[in-house]
Amino acid sequence: MNLHPQIAALAAQMEDLSTFLRAQGDRLWPGRIDLCRHLVADSNFAGVDRFLRLFEGEDGLGGVTLGDPGAMAELERLRKAALSLAQRLAKEEGAD
């Protein structure tokens, strides 16, 4: 079964984000992101919802910082891309 292009794009962005954080030595967020990604890849909207909830609160994914400015810029790029796709899918889901 082929995934809808937007769902496939989100799963790919989530994988990139998870891989990057893992490469930076993060032990918490890659596993949480991967769980969401697996749900998304199974066309389960709960993965989108769970991913968006990862950004809630001060201790959320949006608050993760890295010491290296170059790595931080890449984290911001990856985070923004994945969040944007997830928000778009959530908005479309809510419109149905």
C-alpha cells in the first residue's frame, strides 16, 4: 500500500529528525519521535497527534537546544519542517 504523499513526507521528516538527534547523542527524543513515525507510517492519525503533543510545554521537543550553533540551526530546520507537515495534516484532518 502506498502512503499518501503528505503522510510519506511527514514520516521521512520525522525519521530525519530522529536520526539527527540520535547522532547528537540524545537518548530521549529519538525514541519518542520514532514511535510517532511508526504510527504515521501505518496511516494512523494518532501518530500525528502524538507528535504534535511532543512540542507542548517548556520541556517539550520545541525547547530542545544544542550547544553547537551549526547543529542547532540544523535541528531548527528539521523540527520546523516536521512540525509544519504535522500541523498541515492535523488541520486537514480537522476539516473532514
